[in-house]
Amino acid sequence: MSEMTIIEAGLRALAVETASWAYANSGTRFKVFAQPGVPRDPFEKIEDAAVVHRLTGAAPSVALHIPWDRVADYAKLADHAKQEGVKIGAINANVFQDDDYKLGSVTHPDPSVRRKATDHLLECIDVMDLTGSDTLKLWFADGTNYPGQDSIRARQDRLAEALAETYNRLGEHQRMLLEYKLFEPSFYTMDVPDWGTSYAHCLELGPKAQVVIDTGHHAPGTNIEFIVAFLLRANKLGGFDFNSRFYADDDLMVGAADPFQLFRIMHEIVSAGALDPEAGIAFMLDQCHNIEPKIPAIIRSVLNVQELTAKALLIDASALAAAQENGDVLGANEIFMDAFYTDVRPLLAQWRIDRGLDADPMAAYRQSGYDEKITAERVGGEQAGWGA
Ligand code: PSV
Ligand code: MN
Ligand code: MN
């Protein structure tokens, strides 16, 4: 099979989900640098997401974050997405920004705060019903800052209770993804600090609960592709929040810090046959574009995922299997690295031309006039909701 045939077969199905909040202003705790032309409401965020999809042909859905994307009429929002040629992806719950959540949300010691937080999770399932989304994404900032502050074990019980109530409210074709994070904003314990904790809760809940891997949420040096392989085998990998990091939860563009890591992750996906949408793995971006222009950064990110996936597709699977069986350590590694070092950019340019897309989506965006249009039309764009 030619390299082009292999890439065509693999990339046909690859869909990267962009995040509504990445189109809005964002920053660090030190400063938010407002950018011209950013969306003023969720409808405009969807319009920007649609531009990314039109230029790349590979970003057909956009994730929402509630309440950052709360609107009066969700059916209208979903319809707007449809008109624009995209659909609503995962609904991200937000139980980390109210004053009530200082000591936690679903694991708070006060039952009335836990009730409020769980009610928000249920509200997010209402949003899924109204928008046609099939995925609820849960991330909890919950945890403690000081030893002795609260019972680690009691907080696990409270978490399990809220998750079970939420799980039981899911419709037949809906699922929930539980995200973990090593630290931040809690610095002593996080209630879901790692994939093992998330996996154990998901196992207890049932088949509609799966783990989501945010690539920025691990200790330095963690072997993420091992986690991917393990969870795929257990049928408990629901998807990714892709981004890249040099230090902690940097939320930089995926593939920017460590393209080789992304390649290794995509190799596990490809070799498990999990690129196919039937496998149900959501390839989502969870990034902030604090200093770089947002739409081009998101286009770049989608292209990075495509490029590293294409390289992973080019690994000669049968030669690799033979080398592995023969215990040929160096031969196996050489086959693996050969694919990584292959320049797939000309093949991908041709792949785009074959689909009626521009060979260079970055240049096509610059020439499209869209940036000038939104800069002129949109005044007073939204802040994503955090980083102020
Ligand atoms: C938390 O750091 C996180 O990765 C979660 O996915 C949040 O929902 C997201 O960031 C939004 O900033
Ligand atoms: Mn995330
Ligand atoms: Mn994060």
C-alpha cells in the first residue's frame, strides 16, 4: 500500500473537537491580554469553530463549557452550529468558580454545597438533551491544601455519591468522562488526582463512564502512552483533552512542546484501531491562546494532530510486530523512528487538495479576510471565564 493510501484510510475518520473557550480571551493569573475580534457570545465562538473546520476539514465539533456558554435557547445554539456546518460536542461542567466552592464542590463538607454542585452536573445533562451532545465532561477542582484539612476518604465517598447520581441521569446514548489532574488549584490533595482514581470510579459506575486524559495533567516524566494503552485495553478510555506543556498545566498548542509524545500516543490509538469513530475516543483540544492569535493557533493545533497521526499511521505494523517477536530491540526502534522522521507535510497537502481544501490552511486563513472582518465587527469580546 502506498503511503498516501495508508494516510487516506486513517485520516478519513479523524475528527478533532475544538473548545469554545479557546476562542475567547484568556490569560494567566497575572494578566489577560485582550485580542481584537474575539467572540462576544457562544454563537460567535461557534462561527469561529466552523471556520477552523472549513479550512482543515477535520474539526467538525465544538465543546461547550457551562456556564461560560450559557444561553437562553440551547436548541437555537445547536441549530446555529448545524447551519455553520459543525455540531455541539462535549458539555463541560464548571463547579469551580463560585465562592461556595472554596472547600470543594461535590466533595464539600457541607451537603447543601454538594447539592448545588450536583444540580449543576444534572443541568449539564439537560444541556446535552437540548443540544444533542452525547458527552458530559467532568473536571473537579476539589481537594485540600493542608494535611488534616478534611478527610481524604470521606471526600471519596462524597465524590462517588455525586457521580452515581449524575451517572443515573444519563440517557441511553449519553456518557460521562471523568478528568483527573495531579494538582492545582488544590495543592495537597486533589480528589481526582490521577488516572487510577478516575478509572476506579468509572469502573464502579458502569460502561457509560470513561476516563479522559488531559495531556497537561500529569507529573513530569509520566508515560502517557502507557495510560492510553492500559485504558484502551480496559475499554475505559473516553478521550483526550489535548494540549502541550513544558512545566505544569501550560495549555499550550498540542504538539508544540513534545511532538514525539503525541506521536507515541497516536501510535497506541492507531494500533488499537481506535481512530475509528466507532471506538468512541473523543480527540478534544483544551488549550489557551494567551499571546498568539486564537483561530490560527487552533488551526495549527488541528494540523499538528493530523501530522502526528499520519506519522503514526506510517509505522510498518507487520515489520514492527516481526521485530518485536524476534526480540530485535534496535530493529523495532528503528521502524518506529523511521515513521516519526518521515515528513508527511507534502502528503497531507495533497490529501487536502484531493478533498477540495486549500493545501495550506494557515495561509488560507490569512488570505480569507475573516480576521479583518471579525476585528471590524466585534468589539468587546468575551473572556473565557478564568485567568483574570
Ligand atoms: C482544568 O485544568 C481543565 O483542564 C478542565 O478540563 C477544565 O474544564 C478546563 O481546564 C477549562 O479550563
Ligand atoms: Mn482539561
Ligand atoms: Mn487543565
